[in-house]
Amino acid sequence: MIGTPRPRPDAPSKVRGAMRFASDQPKRGLLHGRLVLAQRAHARIVSIDTSAAVAVHGVVAVLTAADLQITAEGTDRLSRPLARAEVVFAGEPVALVVGRTPAAAADGAELVRVRLQALPTVVDPEAAMVAGSQLAREELATEGDRTGAMDAQTHAGVGGASDESIDAEDLSDNVTGRYRYRQGDPLGALSRSAITREASFTTSWVHQGYLEPHACTAWVDADGTLVVESSTQALFSVRNEVAKALGLQQRQVRAVGTPLGGGFGGKWPLFDTLAAAAAWKLRRPVRLAATRTEDFAATNPGQPYATTISLSADAEGRFTHLGARIVTDAGAFEEGSAESLAGVLVAGPYAWPAVDIKAYGVRTNRFGVGAYRAPSAPQMAFAIETTVDEVAGALGVDPIELRRRNLSMAGGQMVDGEAWAAHGAAEVLDALEATATWRDRASAGTDEGVGVALGYWPGATNAASAACRVSPDGSIQVLTGVADMSGVAGGFQAIVADALGISPDAVQIVTVDSDAAPSSPGSGGSTITYSAGRAIRAAAEAVGERLLAAAALQLEIAVADLELVGGAVQPRGTPDKAIPLAKLVRAHARAGRAPIEAQAGADEPSLAPSVSGHVVRVRVDRETGAVAVLADHVVQDVGRVLNAALVVGQQHGAAVQSLGWATHERLVHDANGQLVTGTFLDYALPRAEDVGRLEATSVEVPAPDGPLGAKGIGEAPVIAGAAAVANAIAAATGVRLRDLPMTRPRVWRALNP
């Protein structure tokens, strides 16, 4: 079953419309919460008048920060789910209206009167860095608390570094993170260089674009347990953050995950502490389901970057030096900001004799920062890969060959000092070179061009555990706390089926709540198949050993002489004496023996980078600036294909999201910090007619620690897409664009300076 295409286990219920998402779950006595959002980006709260709202028929309560029994003293958003004294971004929740119906809550929210005293708004990260500049959060005199729920190690297994030179820079307290990576002799490297290219790039705030807005429900059980049912990527993070915020023991909180209607990094705990605090105070079930407008205004999109790169190479096309300065808008709540990771990823999958990279996170009066599929990686690939392409053109070297000459090798040093693990970049480049889109690039018509780009994701590394049991009918249940965000359950089925010699259809993946689930990482950073899959494999193998031991007793034969094949246990090479698993398990139970089940854990594995690349063909309309992506071929090192349908689905989805990065998506604020693209009428996602021919190729460079050699694959395929589109536009027009998204007006202006 390994490598064959199979449908997602949840596909039938979703296709029939039978799946119940977070807002669909029934709950007796349910109350509904509606957010009251701040209308200014930065202000002091003078007063909140709730009298008119409370008088609305059906309104049960109007809660402000003073009403919530939040005991956590942190300055992160989960510790202060409602603004206390200072509003720090337009859209920040300042009150929660709770009603018997959604309509009553909405009517009450319109009548809450919030008086604000305006404060200077900080929206320019560069200006905000200057010592003595206006603070984006006056309540914070020093650097804020960055201990939010989105553990950085969940998203990537590489970290940041700091040195005295960058720490000594005289910068304002708006600078929440500063990192520097230095290696080799930059001056000597520059003296040996034949060419240097320097360029500056910008990217925008980008929404994750999930179908289902944030939603969660909380209530107090009869035994006093606070239950939080949430559309979340991280079950245990919900439990831990709610317990921390309310000063409860973790055993007093039970988190229940619901099916995800999309996440892409945006469904880490956010409104959960607010819903939990409301239910804890009112002792009634409270559901908080954001409207689409609220979701745009009040959640945690992916952050923008301004990156300046200086890349040098010798006459033979060997890279000699990389310099970079990265400034990212860390928003008003910076706990998810990824500037340290950006400082590593900007170097790409290449070897550098000398580097000098500085990366800064800067607090402003915009949103709070969240993850979006491969946090910081598409932005950094856009910068490095377009510069690499420009160097290739200047040297007259084939773009794929230039990349091939400079690939990092296993055991070499990454810019943060970590050792490079073995990766499949060379194999990916070979496959990119072999694609029809690349081979036929010379046939591109007028104003058509083909571009290539490479990207890598270092991968997250998490310990995990799982439980596995056999039912009397011979089916297998796997118990996990993993949120299935991408159909990963299908990969789990293949892992168990391979271990036990059964059909994947006989394997059921059961996601249980935090009271029952084995410890599981959050679904992010491409860690689930790689980390949790290892634990599931170990649990399945332990169950297999118990099945063989049970059969050995019944058949009076040595365990070593038995094998699991086709849903049965048989003496090796003797299928006519096979015992079906169902029959074996029932006989085992009748004999009064212990149930056949096992729980297993897997330690944190080594890094397993996943490398991917895109070859894109575009046509540019010079009169309108419109860019049509005619073809996009994604190539990715996946370690081992477990379920071919899921792998291709991830790659095709990533290609479409790359198109959004490249030509469509951006959240725009005005000079006062007001969001002006707060609906899908203003925020453009790619549509079917925007997508050209999609193709995908997987190469397999097994990960030593991965289950059957598999790697996490969710992040990598999205990374290089926008850069490949930019390089294709340059091939078509001779003009390089350095700002994402490359919208029609931007392309037209570049072509008509």
C-alpha cells in the first residue's frame, strides 16, 4: 500500500456535507459571543459603555477585560484576550457580547460604546526601529513577552543567534528581536568575487485564506472541568494556554479538537482563552465564532518582510559571500514573529564561504503575527532566488547549473551553526531540468517566459507518542491527539498497514481529546508525518509483536516462524494455515489474556530538510500588466511517498497558494493603521481561471529517522513558487520585480517607467 494513491479517510463525509465543524457542534444551553473590535490602531481606553447593549433582549452579558478572571501576567495575546487599558491595533477585541442567539449578540455588539483617546500610530517598521521613536505599545517599556502558544520549534528545527555587535545597536524598544549570523571572512570573500548583485525586496501581510473562520466553544462540565472545543491545529496548546490564562491546573482543562476547515498555520490558539474565560465566569456554554470580517480584522496573518540582499560570486559561478538585512513587521503581538528563522532561510539551500546576515523584528500597530505555511520561507526565497537568477544571467550560466554548483552538502554548516542534514536538492534540480516546461523554454512565444526557483524547509522536530489497539473484528484503531489539517490520516493508515500486513481500510485514525490522547505535537512545520508518524509506526510494530505472540500460543509455534500477511498471521510460507486477525483476537480474549494494544513514543528526530522547486511558464500582457501563469511544475523531495494522492494534493495546493503570493494577495492598511482589504471583495485569492496547467513530481531521498523514510512535506512546495513566477516574468520582459504581490498595476508600472 505504500506509495499508492488512496482517498482521504474524511473525504466521503466532507463530500456529502455530513462533516460537523466547530460551529456545527450541538450544545444544550449554548450562548453565543460576538466581538466588539477597536476602531483605532492605537489608543487609550477611556471608557466602555455597555448599558445599551445589556438592555437588548437576549443579551446575557457584556464582558470587558476587567470582567474576565485572567490571572496570567503575560503580555501575549492569549494572556490578554481583550484590550485592558491600551488598544494596539485596529480590530483588537475590547469587549465580548454574549447572547442567547447570534443575532442578539450582534445587536448588542453594535450598541457598545467605546471611548478612545488617540495615540500616535506606529505603522512603519524602519521608522519604529529608531531609538526614541514612538512606542507601538506604551504599556511595555521593555521588550515584550514572546512566550506565545506557537512554539517556534514546532515550525522549524533551526534557531536564531545573537552577538554583541547587534545587541549593542541603539534601537528603540519596538525592536522585539534582533539576530545576526556571521561566518568566514566577508572582506576577503568580496575581494575574490567577480560579480556582486544587490537588491531590495518587499512582501506583504498575507491572510491564510482558510474556508472556516476561527471558532471555539467552552463550557464547564458537571465535575468542574473546563472544556474547550476548538477548530485548532494544536490540541495540547489549547489546553495549556487556557490553563495558564485562567490560573488552572492543566488537569482542570480538557481540549477537544474539531475537524479543521482549513488552517495553513492560522489556527493556533487565538480566541480560545476568551471563550474559556467567558464560560468560566458565566458557567454557561459560550461559542465564539468569528464572522469573516472579524476574522480578517482580528486574527493573526502572515507577516511582511523588507529584505536587502548582497550576493557575490567568482567568475566560475561559485558563491563567495552573502550579505542580508531583514526587517519584519512583528505586529502588535510578536510572539509568532519569525525573523530568526528568516535569517537562516534567506541563505537558501546553498553553501556560503562567508555570510553576514542581520534580522530584526519590529513591533507596530498592526494585527498579531501568525504562521502561514512555511513561515518566512516564501518571502526569503523570493529575495534569494531572484538574486541568484540575476547572477546567473550576468555570468551567462544556466540558472539550474548555477544552483547545482553551489548546493550545500551533508555535514556542512548552516548559517546558524547547525550541520546540514542530507537533502535532495541535487535530485530536485535534476528533475526540474528534465521537465517539459524547462526543456521547451526556448519555444516561449512573445512576452512569454520560463522561470525556475528552489526552496527548502529545514523541518520541525518533535517528540511524540501514539496508541494502537486491535478490535475483535480485526480492525486497528490508532489513538492520537494530532489535528488532521491536510489528510495526514491517510498517511498514518499506510504506515500501520505496512507494519501489520493489512489493508489501510482496516485502519481507523481516532483523534481524541487532551484527557485521552497520547502527547502529540501541533500540526505545523511539517512535523506530523515525520514525528507523530514515527510514534504511530512504533505502536503498530509493538501491536504486531503481540499479535505474533498470541498466534504462537495458539499454533504452538515459535514467534520467529510466523508472519503477518494479508490481515492474518501464518507460519512463514504456509498461507493455508493462516489465522485471520479477527479470529485470533477473539480467541485470545476468550482465553482471558490481556487485550492486544500498545502505546509507543518517539524521541525528537534529527533534521530532515525537504527541498522543492518550481518551473513556471508565464505570459505577460504589456498593455494591462496582467500575468497569466500558463504552467507550473512542482518538484519535491518527499523522502518516501506514503500516499501518492495526498502528496500530489499538497503540491498542487501549494502551487495555487504560490500564485496567490506571487500575483494576488496582500492585506493593506492606510496611514492610520486601518485595514482596507478586510473582505474577500477586497482581498484577492486565486480563482480557477487564474490557474494554468499544474504538474507535480516527487523524488525520494529517504530521511533516516522518518517512518519508512518519509519526511514532512506540507511546507516545502509553497516556498519557491512566487520566486519562480518572478523569474519567469523577467525572462518574458527583461524586467525584474522586487515587490510581492506582482499585481497588474505593479507590473504595468515596471514595464512603463
